Amino acid sequence: MTTLLVIAKEPLPGRVKTRLTPPFTPEEAASLAGAALADTLAAVAATPAARRVLVLDGRPGPWLPAGFEVVPQCGGGLDERLADAFAGCTGPALLIGMDTPQVTPGLLAPPDWEAYDAWFGPAVDGGFWALGLARPDPALLRGVPMSVPGTGAAQYARLADAGLRIGRLPLLRDVDTAEDARLVAAEAPGGRFAALHARLTGEGAVRV
């Protein structure tokens, strides 16, 4: 079975989701980040896995469900931190972040998982929301430029250049801006993130 990795920051005001401020206050932005993380961890908890690992910058809080190992993030850039997360795995692993609270167990466990050497989940902003490796190799991530519009293309090219058979997961939207938050809340109206977003904005969750 697969190891499911979630890389995340402790949802503290001023440290997470700063691009949501304004219109949200730093405290509201941190609360939205916490709700997104809680939804993400709930989806991971409901997905069959050999291990569930939270790779955390900060300290665990009440949002952490049972059944997760917690390991600290290493230092360095995001590419180094992602590579280090995979380095702790001895078998197939799938890594996601805390920015896609609309994720579901179905997305995290594609039925033809074993047919590919890697799985790639592209994000609307040009990055990626998920990366799966049948044989985790940190070298596949180190040196990939992160947090730029071409991040996803660069990471996909790195996998292809290694000769890996790549399966594609659906395109998802990360929550970075207030508009992202509105659209993601509408896409997954039953989650904690959508409920909190509705309370903070006075808007009901409307499907788009």
C-alpha cells in the first residue's frame, strides 16, 4: 500500500495564507488555512494507506486526527523540503499540500495506481497539487523551481526525462487568493473550509 504524505505549515496568523490578506484579516486567513488543512487530513484519513505522514513546519494542533505520524520539515527551499519528505519513504508514496481542501479519497487512490511510475496532479496556477512516486527518489524534486508559473511544467518534465510512465490526476485549484477561496468553497460546499468561508463572508456556498 501507499504512504500518503501531507506537507503543511502550522496555521498561525501572519505565517500562512498571507495572500488572503486583505480582504481577510491575518487571523481569518489562518483560520481558513486551518480549515483547509483539517479537510485535507480528513480526506487522507479516509483513504486506504500503509502510512499517513504529516510533514509539518510548526507544532501539531487540535486539527490533527488520529492515525498520522508527524515529522518535521527540513530546512531549505520547497524543492528540498519535498525531496526530504519522499526520502523518508521506502515504498510507493503520494504527496499533497494543505491548499486543496476539495480533495477526496477517490482522487488520492486512483484505481490504476500500479500502472504508472509516477502520478502528477496539476494545479490551476501552474504548479502541482499532488505528486506520486512508485519508487521515491528525492533527486526527482531537487532543483525544480518552485512557486513560479512554470513549476508544474518543470516537475512534469523532470519525471518524463527520467523515463517514468506518468499518470495524470485531475486539475485542481490551490487556495492562494480570495477568489481561489471563493471558488474552492463553492466546489466543496460540505467541508469545514466552505462552512468557515461562508461565515466569514456572509455568502452561502454556491456551486459553480
